[in-house]
Amino acid sequence: MEKQKYQFFYIMLVLCAGYTVSQFLRTSVGVLSPILMNDFNINPNNMGLLGGVFFLSFALFQIPAGILIDRFGPRNVMTFTIIFAVIGSILFALSNSFYELLVARVFMGLGCSICLMGSLVLITRWTDRRSFSKLAGLILAIGGIGGLLATSPLSFLSELYGWKLSFWIASLITFLVMILYYLVIRDSRDGIALNNEKKSISLKNILIIFREKNFKFMIPMSLMSYSSLVVILGLWGAPYLKDSHGLDMTERGQILMLMAISWNIGSFFFGRLVSVLGSYKSVVIFGAIGVILSLVVLSIITNTASIYLYILFCMLGFFGAFSVALISHYQVLFDKEYMGRALSTANFFNFGGVFLIQWLTGKIIYVMGGNSAGASSEAYRVAFLFVAILLSISLIIYLFSCEKKKHF
């Protein structure tokens, strides 16, 4: 028993390292957006595509990955898949055009698609349901250091040595994580019985996940919960601060760094808030309302002192961490042998939503006159209100869900 405890501790360390890499790569274009738009003459429409395509490839591999994990185990699937993130980082560092950047982001998204979902499946196989929310929050919070590194540190390194060096370093670190995945991870603790029959692990059988009634009510919230945060932190935050408030690269990086720190703190907080509010649903509602209000305020403020921008971005980062409670809500609905497919299907909507929102907001900003040099405050205002409205609709639908199994 003691041996397994230490073994799981080391597994958690490796999982946190993998998610740190994933967070860095997924949000790295955020602080670099103005530079990339200028260097490669990228308009807001294409910038939205560049930011979102990572999440599209990420999302498209979720369901196949869940099936593969249930069949072959997290260790083998995670070790193989993250190789694509190594390739993507190298390609990004070598890119000399928008389309080369796009291909690199596709590889990054595919390679990182396994880091979080594989971690969540391992938690369900090594611990009980009561520990899931806290441990998932821990991985999100510690792994959030990657998002932190993709703000001021990335901005600082880019100013000194250029942004390409950062991705060479990222490729090396990702390769080391791949090795650790293979050496450290074990698929489950001793004594866990799983259904590994081939007949139960088929693409057709993924439909069993949709027989859970509550799952359907949670899909719109999955589309909007994480995307409402990443659309700011990972894409439009830096351009907005430059175009609407005239902040330089250093101050933009500082604000986004504090937003990422707030998200890390929020991940710890929301992972434990269920013990106070009594249900995952209450935690999700609380966090979603906080994000909606923050987006509305962000969309209407003009010519404000930078201190208020710091506060507002920190609030958005903190409340944006409520998605950890949504993930926890999903895992109470399914048995362990279905967990890979259940969480991967949920993640398909989580990260597919990020692609959709980043792409749509890019189109909104482009249609309203945005170009590679920047955009008007009105364009950002409409884009942010659009996100707030969609999240509000998702929240209303989510209210019909509960935390007990139905029709499954």
C-alpha cells in the first residue's frame, strides 16, 4: 500500500510536467499574437484560425484517444501521442510562413491532446471518486505554470533572442516528458478490475456515452467553459491590450501572466469548493457567472487606468478555472471502464469549443475592420459580448443537469 502511494506520487509529478508542456504550447501564441501578425502579415481572421487550429486537432483526437486508452492503456497511448507535440514544436521554430505555422499548430494540438485526458483517466484508476476533483485541480493548477511561462517569460525571451528559440527549448522538454511517460506511468494500481474486452472498445460503442441524459445538458457548457477563458488568455488578450489601451509588450505580458497565476489559484480553489457548496453543479454555476460578468465589464470599459485592467484580467483568470468542476461532474456519471471514452468525449466538446470560439471571434474582429496592424475597440467589444452571450445560454441549459446517473 505504501509502495503504491509513492508510485502514484511520482506518476502525478510526471502528469503535471506533461500538462505544463501542453499549457505552454496551447497558449503560447497569445502573447506572441501581435508579433506573429506583424511578421507574417496575418489578419485577425487567420489569427483566429492559427490560435484555434491547435484545439481543433486536439479535439478531433479526443474520442479516438479515449477508445485507445480504454483498450491499450494510458501509458502506451500517452507516450506515442506526445511525439507529435515534439514534431510540432520543431516545425513551429522552423516556420517561415503562416501556413507552416498552421501545420505546426496542428501537430502540437494532436501531440498535446492526450496530456490532460490521459491524466484524468489515470486518476480514476488510482484513486476513489472523492479525490478526483482535488487531484484534477492539482494537475490543472501546477500544469498551469505552462500557461504562466507563455506570458511574461515568453515575452521577455522573445525580445532578447527571438520567439523561435522558445520552441526549440519546448521541443527538448517535450521529448523528455515523453521518456518520463514511458518510464514512470503505470496504467492502474493493483486490484483494479477493468473491462478490457475488445468487443466493448469500439467506435460504435462510443454512443453509449450519449445515452446518459445529463451528458447532453452539459455539452453546451463544455463548448463554452474553457473557451471563454482561452479566447482571452491564449489569443485576443494581448492584441486587445495593445489596440484598445496602448500597452507595450512588457506590460501586456505582465497582465497575462497575472491572469495565468489567477487561473492556477482558481484551479486549486474550484477543485475544493465542492466541499463548501455541496455539489459540482453549484461550483460550475458560480464560476460561469463570474466569467460572464468579467467579459461584460471587459467589453464596455474604455480609457481606464491599467490597474483596473490588472484586476479585471485576474478576475477572469480566477473564475475561468471553474471548468475543473465541470470535468469532475462528468466523472461521477460513468463507471471506470467507460471513463476513457466519457472524459475524451467531454474533452472533444471542451476543446472543439475553443477552436470554434477563437475562429468565430477572429471573423468578427476581421469583419469589423481588423487587420494585421490591429483592430478597433468596438471590434473587441462585440467579440467579447458574443462570448458572454453564448456562455449565458450554455449556463441556462446546464441548469437542467444533475449529478446522478440517468438512462445509462
